[in-house]
Amino acid sequence: METNEKPKPKRVVIKPGDVFCTEFDNRFKCYFQFIVKDSESLYGAVIRVFKTHYPIDYVPVIADIVKDEVAFITHTFIRFGLWDNVWYKVGKSLDTGTDALDNVVFGLAQEDRFTADNKLEKVNPLENWWVWKVNQRHIEIGRLPEKYHDIIEPGIVFSYIQIKNRMKYGYFNSQSQMYSIIKRHPRPEADSYTKRVHEGVTYYYYFKGEYVVREVAMGGNEAVRLTPDNPVSGRYHLYTRPFGDINWLYDEFITAEEFNKIWDLSKSTTDAN
């Protein structure tokens, strides 16, 4: 008798020091290591994600992997990624780099705050930051001091989807007021596609790493193409600031296919005019 039930995933023991691999479209693979549980973040696993993108046929050498530069440290639930075959365990190492945790600060910008009489009120989240280190209590500090701007990590327990996004692109594409302060930095080779509406004009951007290499401005019957070689057209100027200077919203991230369709359409519109 046939059944549509999925087979139960094999039980994998997860302990600090374990190293995991995730693969990307049969093109490359990336590794991370489970460091410790954080009792102050839903007991999420603190992981360190290594920077190198390895060839898909790379045979892991754990001692070499854990010596790699760390791209970022964050929280996730490892078990969920195992259940959905997003990553798999490849080994373990006693070298967990826990000394580095002394320099890692997590933070959350909260839109709710309790008043002196214990009532919940809405506040500007950028005026209501909480920060902490692994397994230490959260500290309410109000506005985030500038000394934290370049070192703080979002204190969210991220889904495996977001973990893979940051492995691939160098940043999380989730939506948060925090990214008005915490700057997102793409990997140098990352292709990012976004759009934004301003004063009735829709701007489409293709970033290579930090900077725009193609831009389309569309308003009414007007469509303008901009590139570093052709940065000005009429009232339009190529966007030249780094990727992270804009707090991109989740629905402002688009696919390469959507951008390329607009790019090709803009050529047709320009030719027609």
C-alpha cells in the first residue's frame, strides 16, 4: 500500500563543536560550526559561519574549515535545517572559537516597552535598543551608541532560509528598523537586485557587491538606463552610495529575472522615444 507520508529524517545528535555544510544549486558549498546555546535568545544555537565558498566537489577537512575567516556569528535552530535537508553534519572540532564571543554583541530594537506602572506602550524602536553578549542578560540602553554600529549583530534567531541568504549574499534580507543603523554589506561577488519607489518614479537597481552597476528609472512613459559609464541622463543620476545605506524592505528585493525584464523593456521604450 502506497503512502504519501514523508520518511522521518534520521536522528542526528547535535553538540557544540559540530560542523555543518549547506550546498547552493550544485555550484558551491559553505560551512558553519555550532558554538554554544544562548539562554538569552530562546536557547537558539550560536553558530559561526565561515567565509569561504568551496567548490561543490570539495572534500571537507575539518581542521582547515575551522581555521577559515569567520563571516558572521548568529543564532538559528540547527535541527530545523536538518529536518528539511538544508544542511548536514560533516564532523566536529574541539576548536570552537569561543574566545571570539567576548567581542560579539547582539542587539534588538524593540517597538514595545513597559512603563513605570507596568503598562505596555509603543515607542520608536530606534530609541529602544537592548544589547547583550552570549548567555548574559539583556541590557536596555535606549539609542544605540555609535561604538556598536559596526560590530553589533541582530539578536534574532534566524530561520535557515535567512542563514542561507546571508551565506550566499553576505546579508539578511529580512525587514527590520534595525537596518537603519546596522549596515548590510554584500559579499564582493554578490549580485543583488532591488527596487524602490520615490516621488512617482520606480527605480530598479542591480548591485555588484556594494555598488550599482545597472539602474533603470521608470516614471510614466519615461524609462532611463544608467550605468557607471553613463551615470547621468536628464534629471536622473546613477545611485552611487553603498548598498547598506538604504534600509531595504523585504518586498523591495527582486529577482534577476525581474530586473533583466525591466532592463530589456527600458531599452525598447528608449528606442521608441
